[in-house]
Amino acid sequence: MIPPFETTFAVPLSCESCIKDVSSSLYQLEGINNVSASLKDQLISITGTAAPSQIVSAIESTGRDAILRGSGKAESAAVCILETHASTVREQVKGLIRMVQVSPTMTIIDMTLKGASPGTYDVSVRERGDISEGAASTGGVWDAVQAAQEKQPRVAKGVWGTIEVGQSGLGSVFLDKPIQIWEMIGRSIVVSRRAENGKQREKLEREDADTFVGVVARSAGVWDNDKTVCSCSGKTVWEERKEQTSKGML
């Protein structure tokens, strides 16, 4: 059972009616324990077990945008932006993976793909964070060798299962794994579409448009990220959001 965790989102709020509208939409989701808001700071805080991607969709259904500002406690959250290295693809960002450690033995994983070819995709964490040559330079599946050598059979920590992408090009999955955030920082994640015969592709080439890779990086915990203007670019979070969305960011 997934224990409740906290997430905060920046949301454009102009009055108390806005807060009521957003809160009503969020409470319709399964797994929402509490919703609180700050009109002054333009922030919504949610406690529960609902996936961050579901929370974003619920907020967007009210006609407002939402930017994830933090998840979980300090040092307990991570993110991975998935991109294709195929030079023939215009919009290279194809997915986002959010990770929050909610207990010493459990991390929840919220994966979303956008603009991907329909089909079943295998998801795995790799030993190395080198994505210079796409999936080919990421090494083997994390923990696979150790898992194979143990007397008691178990699945390697880096085997995360599959994600299904429909005809719309969208796919999402919400998982929980007995791993810790610190173990994954700096590793890469590979998401690759299965061949039609049901077997995973033997070669994950750089120019494969249906293979996505990214490096796991730390993400802000709840209340760890309170910036409203980027110190390097001078842009507001909403200007940054618009710019990244135009590049295919989720």
C-alpha cells in the first residue's frame, strides 16, 4: 500500500473562487486526502496517493496551468526527461518520469509519454548515465548481474515493466518499487518499443525513433523550490513553462 505523500504545484489563482474550483476538481480524484492553497504564493499543496500526472490533468481541466514545484521530503524526489536521439525526429522530448520516495523501502514512479508511436514499451534503469550515443552507451540493466547471481530468484531493480501507448500517442503508468532515490541519481532510463513479435529489440540504436533515454536527476522536495523568476534567464516560471512546452516538454 502506498503511503500518502505531499506535492506542491504553482497554479494561477486570482481569487478564493479559483481555489474552490481547483480544490473541487482535485477532490474528485481517488487518493486525495487534503488540498490547501496559498493565494499570495499562487501554490496548491496536495496530500494523498494520486499520481502527479493525474493531479496536473485535474487542475488543467479547470482551464488553468500547473507546474510541479516539489514532491516528497528533501532529497527524496527525482526526475528524468526522456528524449529520442533520432535526428529525423523534430520534437525530441517524448516523456517525463517523476519519482518520489515515500518510505525507506518504497519509491513511487509516475511515467508519461507523449507523441510516441503506439505500442508496448519496455522501461529499464541502466548502470550508467552516459546517453551520448543514445541507449547504446547506457550499459546493462541496473542490478541485473547481481540479481542473476543470487540463489533466490528475483527481478533486477532496474526492470520497471512496461508502459502502453495508444493511438493518440499518449501513455502513462503509476508504479511503486522497493528502491531508494539515492540509488538512481546519475543513472539513465531507457524506454524502448517492443518489436511486433513481442520480444524486446536486441539493438537499441541511436537513430531508433522509438527508443527514448534520459538521466535521473534530483528534483526539489516540497517547499524546496520557491523561485518565481529564474536567476539565470530572468524569466518567470510561466515563461519558462511556455518555452519548454513549445519544445515538447510535458
